[in-house]
Amino acid sequence: MDRYLRQSVLPWIGQGGQDKLRKSAVLVVGCGGTGCACSSFLARAGIGHLRIVDQDVVGLTDLHRQVLFDQVHAMGLHFKVRVAARRLAEANPEIEIEPLVQEFNPGTAESLIGQMDVIADCSDNFETRLLLNEVADKHSKPWIHGACLGEVGIVIPFPQPEIACYRCLMDHIPNSKSVPGSEEVGILGPVAGMVGCLEAVEAIKMLVVPDRSVQKIILLDTLSCRFQTLDVKRKIDCPVCVQGSYELLNNYREFEIKRGYESGVIHINLGRQLDLERIKKDRASSFAMEDLGGILRIEGEGKAAVVFENGRAIVRGVADADQARDFLTGLS
């Protein structure tokens, strides 16, 4: 029995469309609530190469909406993309799944989108979205923006950069430090799944019938049961799609994502390289350690952390950033 039978019988897909999906590559930026749903349906649809990028670990507060993860993953500082890759491979072993534990930033963005046919934005901050918009415009990559907060979701396909871009919708560049997130406002779990599912639908349309992917703002208000679409208009003075100015992409030092006490962990950057081999040698007698290849998982003294060579770390078991910094300084 053909795995994709119920999908390929759709007239606009057929065997030809299924072959297009098999030969396609999609990048999913972010593996949270929207990313779990989006990547799951893309994998099950038969996307030949699925690249998932995220550098966060699973937390207990993620589980109500991030459906690829279970309690055991939240308790062990497991990287989201690696758990997701295993789960997706179980659902469809016929495709290539590439999990990347790294940040989508100005230093990595262009290499991450290379060879990708479509990009699904499942991130959780304005900086990443605006950066993705810039790199997609620069390289003429079709992409889909998706986001949710509270009981509301939004999806915007950008199949043709020359029509309009994400920056056209902004009067200014928002700063995540001044915009409340789901940790303050909350989020209804199923809304994240709905947004991710719609992103997967738009990605499939872009790959199989690109003329059917229309640039509209799709708004979901689940509490009032409202579903509406709005037109997207290009700003005649847009700095990105009109003027070709890539402010974030060309200014790595000014690119900073809001990090806080989310999912029960602290994200912190010491601002210096760490010698992981020396940490293993000096602290092996006091801490349980696991080498993850350029990343070290450390557990002891009632705390747990994953530490990157570039000085970034995710720490659990501390009350604030100062305690996290003290813990890491004591290790290194």
C-alpha cells in the first residue's frame, strides 16, 4: 500500500505532485509548538529533505503544545531538534531529516537556507522573523510566517518576494525585549498546532501548485471562532524588498534574541569560548557529563546544563541569570 495514497489521490497533487514533494527540501526554523506540528505534517507528506533548526531544550512548560515531546524529554535537557528527528523518522523512515542544534542568526542564516526550496518560520521572536525575511528576499526564497499568542494565530505566505515582504507590514522593527511573549501572555496549545498545520499546507502548495499560494494575512481567533484573511500591500519605501537593505543580516553584533526564564531554564551567554575538553578533565569527578560533539551536557549539585563551545549555555535548577553565570564560571 502506498504511504501517500490518501494524499496523492487529490487532483492537484497526484503522482506528479508527490514526486515533487519527494525531491523537495524544506527548512523549518524553530521546533516549538508551531514547529512540531509543521515538521510533523511535512514529514508525513513525504518532503524528501526536512531540515529543522533550533538550539533549545525541551521544558516541562512546552508539553501542552509541543506534541513531539514527552515528560522524559523535559526532565533530561534533551535538544528539541534531536528528539523531533527521532520521532519523525519513526513516522516516516523514507525521508531525510536533518536536525541542527544551532541558532538562526546572521552568521548562519545564508548557509542554512542554501539548497532549501521553501522556508517555514516557526520561530518565537521578531528578530529571527525579520532576519529570515531579509535572507529570503536576498535569495528569492519562498517562505511562510507563522506565530501565535494567547488564543490568536497568524499565518502569512510569502510565495513571491516582489509582491511584498514581512517588513512591509512593520512601521518599525519591533524589539522582543519590549514585546510580551507566551510566558507573560500565555498560549492555548491547540492554536500553535493550527498555525503549524496551516504553514505545512502552504509549504506543500508552494512546492506542488505555487500559483495557488496567495499572499494573504490569515488570522485565527479561536476564542471567538473567527477566521479571516487580509490583503498584503507592498510599501513603496520598504527598506528590504524595495531598497534591498539588509539591516540585520549585515549587522551580526547588533543581533540579539530575547532570552529569559522560559520552560524552566535559563539561557545565558558568557561571551567567551569555553574549553570543553578541559572542563571534562577537571570536573569529571564532581559532575556527570556527556559529550554531544561540541556540546557538553553536565549534571550535578542539583543543577543541569548543556554548554556550547562558543560560551552559550542552557541551565536548569537556578533561579536567575546570576546563579546560572556563577555555576558556569565555577565549571570553567
